[in-house]
Amino acid sequence: MRFQLLGGLTFAILLPALIRISVDPRVIWSPNMQITIFAAFVAHTSGYMLYKRIGNFPGVAAAGYILPTFALTYGLVFATIFFFRLDYSRFQAAASFIQSTVWYFGLGLVTRRLDPHRLAIIPGGDVDKLENIAGVSWHRIHSPDAVVEYASGVVADLRADLSDEWERYIADRALSGTPVYHVKQIRESLTGRVEIEHLSENTLGSLNPNHAYLKIKQAFDWISALVVLTVFSPLLVFVAIVVKIDSPGPALFRQKRMGYGGRPYEVYKFRTMKLGAPIGDEKEAAITKTGDARITRLGRILRKSRIDELPQAFNILRGEMSWIGPRPEALVLSTWYEAELPFYRYRHIVRPGITGWAQVNQGHVAAVDDVLEKLHYDFYYIKNFSPWLDLLIVFRTIKTVATGFGAR
């Protein structure tokens, strides 16, 4: 880790500075040079830390987030420099950004070839389905005496009744410096889902979100929602008019949904369905199906682009929602899921969001079996509740909107 950062600082900060000095030695002690080096150092270091944080989450191809993370940190740092009208070298800043991305792309290629992710599985307990999880090279050990040429870690069900020989093997691996993972821990880290089988102090204790970050996030949500409503108010008015013209009915759709703390609230969205369309019971009406005939022509565009979600910024201003969190369900569906799925109600421990971890991984679902998987994604989000996971969800939401994934 230290080598990666030190090499990156040398290649992306020191090298551009030396090239510039070789062209014009007079700049070596200039304020312009000092400001540029300091700003590039802050941008590079924070970009590296952010990249490493995001890369630790499941389902993340770390190389795919090098460019957006460094673009974000370099953009913020040099935008601040520009705002305060400080003199800096645009050439040196651009060279530092480009060489930062090149360094970590190259480092990633070398690391993947020299250190493939290979995990050894100790038989016994709940390890049978691990080999179905993609992204890892699995090696099943059949005997404690077996020789394993290389493994970056050992996985075992530490709650299973293992033999004395296997317990000694696990102890020897740990003493030799090989990481030993519990099967539940490794499954969560690879799938991005947390499965609650029964109430326990360890499980629920780890699912209590950080209250300090809850408050910080709420303040950020409120300020950003106010900015969005101000900046996009012409678009909101335009879409409302077009919705009215496209089909009879109000511009806004209102629906009771289950919210923060298990309290119902009324959500606002642009209407994307026809009024008076034939429906069955209330539960069936609340479910949007693939190719739903109730969706209008304009509604399909609004749903695919997620523009229909914009009025929920008013819900954020009222403290009922967040930009990121578990997706809120219609009241009738939430009641149904609570009756069918254990611990479903626990997802309301954080504010519901316009986008979320389940949304970017799974898309829109309604069947109980799929909702159970969605619940496991929600529990993972709550357990790992942090600005780093939220930022990853922002990046993946941008990709989701661009591809239309999960829209119905």
C-alpha cells in the first residue's frame, strides 16, 4: 500500500515538476510551482484513499473507478484553487492527473497477474455454495495434510463442528500470516448482501448505522435538494406541463409509502401512468410489471431517464427521504413483505432513498423471493453505512441511468 502511494506521488507529482523545471529552472521556487505541487499532492493522496475505499466493496472492478475518483478529487481541489484565484500551472496539474490514472491502471494490471485472488475452502458447515460465487478462484482442501501451493486466504465455517486436525490447520495458517475468513464474512464481502438468519447481538449490533453520519448526511441532503430544486426548477415546470399535455390527469403522482422509523409518508413523483387503467386488487396495482400497459409514452422516457424521481427532492427537504438509501415501498407492499419476510421492517432504520445499493445491483423487483434478496442488499448498505459506499452508489447510479438498468 505504501509502495503504491509513494510510487504514485513520485510518478504523478515529482516527475511533472521535474519536467517543468528542466524546461524553465526559474520556476523552482515560484509560488506558482509550490501551489501546484501542494494541490496535486492533496488531490492525488485523497484520490488514492478514495479509490482504495471504493475498491474494497463487493462487485467493484477497481480499475473502472480510477478515472472517476481521481477526476473528482483533482476537479474539487483545483476548482478550489481557481475559486480563490491562486496562480497555478494548468500543464502541471493536467500532467499530474493523467499520470495518476496511468500509474494506477498499470499497477492494477501487474497486481492482477502476480497476485490472483485465490481462496482455499475448508470442508464442513455452510461452505458448499461458495464456489458458485464468481470473481474468485476457489480451491477446496480435502485433507489437513494437503499441500496448497498458493492461496491469498483460507475460508471456513468457524461455527461448524470441525475436527481437531482441521482446527490445528486453521491455527497454523493464521500463525503463518495467511488470513482466515469466516464463511459468512467472505460471502458478504463478495456478494454485497447480508443475510440475517436469527436475532443475535453481533448481527444487530453491526447493523446499527453511524448516527453522526446520519446527521451529516441529512444536512447534506437538505442543502443539495434545495440546490437541485432551484437549478432544475425550469425543467420541473416544463416536465409538469408536458405530462399534462401527454395524457389526462395531474402532473404529480402521490402515493403512501413506508418511511424512516416505520412511519408512512406521501411520496411525490411525476405521473408516468394513465389514469383509470384497469387494475386488480390494491397490492397488484402497486406493482409495476415489465412492459406495464399503464405506462404512457412519455412515462417510459421519464422512467428510463429517472426524471420522474426529481419531485422527491421535496420529500428530502421535508426530512422524509435521502438521495441514497433503501428504496421505499408502497404501504400495501411493505405490509405484505413484513408479513412474509423476517426482519423486513429493520430496513426502515435509515431514511429511504431515491437510489440505493439494491437498486444499482438488482434493479426493480416485486416477487417475494426477489425482495428477500433485495432486503439482503439493504442490510449490507445499513451495515456498511458510510460516505464511501454512498459515493460508490452515486457512480453506479450514473452508469445505471446511462444504461437504463432496472427501469420499468
